[in-house]
Amino acid sequence: MLIVTTNNIEGKRVVKYIGMVSGEAILGANIFKDFFAGIRDIVGGRSAAYEKELRKAKDIAVDEMAMQGQSLGANAILAVDLDYETIGGSTGSMLMVTANGTAVVIE
């Protein structure tokens, strides 16, 4: 499965547009990660825990999108867009990543 953020692939021709496909991932960041990320926000620096969780959520969302496209007969997904959100408040936050794209058949 070829997955790209562009609307076309140089040297390839779209022979069939299947439609929009998507994948979602919502992961909880535990209270200790939240606490230490908060400290890092105050003193500066990067939060490795959050970066790892974001990467994990992105991979899950893209894999889910690819599986949906494959089940519909696509061999590529074009115009992929990734969106990142945090959900929750003082009781803890969740990381949400959505991946959307257009499933196609290319030759």
C-alpha cells in the first residue's frame, strides 16, 4: 500500500477512485507522564513520553486507514492528512490522531 500526502504520484496513473478512508487512534497518557510533561513544559525541553505516544498513535491511525483502503481494493492512498488533538482536562488527557485520505487504484 502506497500512502502519500500528495494528490498524485509521479509516473503513476489513477485508474479508479474508491473514496475517502480514515483511521483513528485515541491513547491515554498516564498521570506520571502528564506530571513530568508538565514539568518539562515549565522548564523547557522536549517530552519524550508524549513524543513516543504521538508516534504510536500516528502509526495506529495510518495502519487502520491503510487496512480500510486495502479491504476496499485500493493499492494506494492519496492526499493523506493527519490531525492531532488532546482530549480531557484535569483528570487526565488523551491523545487523538486521525488519518484521512483518498483510496485509489493506481497502475
